[in-house]
Amino acid sequence: MSNALRQPTENHILATLSPEDYERIAPHLEPVNLPQGQTLYQAGEPIKHVYFPTNSMVSLVSQMSDGANVEVGIIGFEGMVGLSCLLGVDESPYEAIVQIQDGALRMSAQTIKREFKRGGALHDLLLRYTQSLLLMTSQVAACNRVHGIGERLARWLLMSYDRCVYADLPLTHEFIATMLGVRRAGVTEAASILQTEGLITYHRGHITIKDKQGLEEFACECYQIIKTEFDHLLH
């Protein structure tokens, strides 16, 4: 039996399915590697496949008219990349970029649409996940408007950890600045404060979370709002 045919434990949506439901879709799941920086979709590009990350993480990025990029959401093993195709939109509204490399299970958009129309457990899980993702994007937008860079950085690091459980995140300050829509100098200053507090360490493109509880206390309330929503989805 191939890896795709064994019910995975990494992706929570697939792992929540009954063995019967999973076995029906398993032949349509293809294991793929997602290298860091790979673009899964460009904004406005047709969605040909959806992705169920296992230990990888994908950023949803909105591009402004001046060319600036701002991250509006992240997807890891709690969800699925490509939800728009289930909502009657065949094109991606965002650019989807692999932020943390690792594997995923891929399915054609045509197959996931057919399964979604069947109703049942997968249909219900994906609807609940859609609600959680909508809350995330709206909360992130509010967070970027009203909270400081330090609080936003702490929130973002915690959200990243929750979606791949890597305490050591291979992320440069320049990349984080792009995702948060701020200047690199602001990220460097905020990261320095978090490191001085003993919450993280950073060195040569790697940020390591040293004190998760302390980071949660430092972060704005947006992290707990988003986390509570996704915990409800997963349980």
C-alpha cells in the first residue's frame, strides 16, 4: 500500500475522516514535496490542484497595486490550500507560496469538487475550515491595522508553530517583513526585543522559539482569537 493510501495523521482534515471516507478518496491523493519558495498559485490563476499539507506551511499573499506583498493567512497541517474552487471560484484570489518546505497530499480540483458535492464528513469539515480561514484573514487584517510590529511578530511566529510544530523556523527577517507588510528594520528591532526577553533566538535565517508560553503572553489577543477558532475546528 502506498503512502497516500495509508490514512495520514499529519493533516488534520484527512485524519479526521472515517477509514471508509478516507479510503474512497485515497486513490486520488498524490504525495508531493513542496520546496520553500515554490508558488502553488498566482493570484487570478486557475486552481488545478488542492493541497493538504502534512508538515509544510503555505502563505496566502495579497499583492498591492504598488507591487508590495502582504500575507493574509497561513495554512499548515490543519487545513487545505485551494478552498476557492469549492466556492464557485476557479481562480485563486491570492498567491500561495510555500513558506516552510516539506510534504503534502495533492488532489485534482475536479476530484475535490466531486467529493464536496457528495456531502458527508469531508464536506462538513471543509465548510468548518472555510469559516476558520475567513476568521483568520479578517483577524489578521485587523491585527495589521491596530497592533505593533512586536505583537504581530509574536502572533505570526505562534501561528506558524501551530501549523507545522517546528520550533526552529527557517525564516529570514526580509521574508518576515514581506509577509507582515513592514520594513525589514522593524522586524529586526522587534526580533531583538523578543530575543532579549528570552522568547526566541535568531541566527542566519533561522528563528527558534525558546519560550512559547512567554511568547503567547507577549502576543496580541489576535493569536488567541484565531487559535480558539481552529482548536474548535480540530476538536
